[in-house]
Amino acid sequence: MGLWQRLARLVAGPIQGTRAARAEAERLLLEADFGVAATEAILRDARDQAALEAAVVELLGPSPAPLARADNPPTVVLVCGVNGTGKTTTVAKLARRLQGEGRSVLLAAADTFRAGAVAQLKIWADRLNAPFVGGAGDPAAVAFDAVQAAVARGIDTVLVDTAGRLHTDERLIEELQKVVRVVAKQRSGAPHEALLVIEATVGQNAVEQARVFAAAVPLTGLVITKLDGTAKGGSVVALRRAVSLPIRFLGTGEGLDDLEPFDPGAYARRLVGD
């Protein structure tokens, strides 16, 4: 029996309202990484499986808007996050999705700290037949060159892969802020999107990551990765409740097409029906 079937029995069964049932329901939700605040909100409104699903949808908020498009191209999209979240792969997946929407894309490898990061993104760019700008040294200089190249070539969108960094590393956070300042000087409103990639498997630590990055740079949304590798989907609910940023995409696998726009209703049904 899945998590939500067990919860439904607890909240709607003959022991509904008992202290034992409440304690067991709390345990199940906390073990699934919902966190204390989201757990309390769900159990406050839960009466049956349908009500559980509705409570999750409410916590997740409305469906996100499409990615921004600059009035004066190129649109600049920064992708950031800590090490190991699948950030560079997410850049490639996003490029593939935008190409499918008829947008031209340039990939910029501003992750100059990690050995092999530039080469990795170049491989993706070649597979996507997309223009590429990379280099060594200053990430902000790479971002600058990428925007200039996009203007010269008439490219619609620049995807900037920034260096994976721990949210506790102040020096690297400052470097990311420099990238933001540089692109802002080149194009009005840039970065038009700043997406934070977070791994679903890190649980409640995702909340702290999102808070630190949001305080440092003008984030516009979240991308949750590695949902194919965890049954603890409650971390997504806890994250959305704790941070007032829309979840824009879910990464569900390693393939180029394994990136889907976030649908709160579909996600809630996936959890409830698990």
C-alpha cells in the first residue's frame, strides 16, 4: 500500500481524529520529506484521498507562466545551483525544449571552476546543433561574450550555465552576482530568467539552498531534478511552501526530453496515487 493510501485510511478511517492516527500520519509525511509546516497544513484539511490531493495542489500553487521572452532579444536565462544537481544537463534539456518551441538558442559555459564543465556543455551544444560560447577564467566575461555573440548572430535566447557552487560559499555566490550585474548592463531586464536547479533527493536541505540563492540573485523559478531517483516527492511541496518561487520544470530522467513543465495538479495526482 502506497503512502497516500495509508494516509487516506488514517484520515478517513474508523480511527480518524485519534491521537495515534494523527501521530502516524505525521510520521508518514515527515519521512516523505514534506517538512513540519507542509505536514501540518495537509493534515489540517485532509478528510479523504480527494481532500489530500486538493491540499497538496493548494500548497504547490498555480501553474507557472511560460519562460520570459525579452522585447529586445536575446532573452538571457541564467541557470544556477549547487554541485551535483544535474545543472548542465538541465541547460541542455531546456535548450532542446526551447528549440522545439521554435526559439534559437546559444549555450554559454560560464562554469569555469569545474574541470570538464566547458567540454561537457560543448558536447551538448554539438548534439543540439546550437551555437556555443565558452572559455576559462572569469565567468562574467563568458556571459558577456555570449550575449554579444547572440546579438551578432540574431539568436533569440542565451542559456548561461553558471558554476555549481555550495550555497555556503560566499566567494562563489559573489561571482554569480557579478554575472548578474554584467548581463544586466548589456540588456534591459536581464537576466530575464534565473532558474535554480535543486535535486529532489536532498530533502529539507533544498529549502535552505533556495533561500540562500534567492537572497543573493533575482531568482524567477525552480527546476527540480532527479525525481526519477526518489520516492520522497514531499520535498517539492515543502520547498514550494517555504520559498515563494514557482516550480518551472521537473527533471525526470537523463535524456534530452526528460524535462517537463511543472503541473501542480498532475504532480499532486502522482503523489496521491503513488
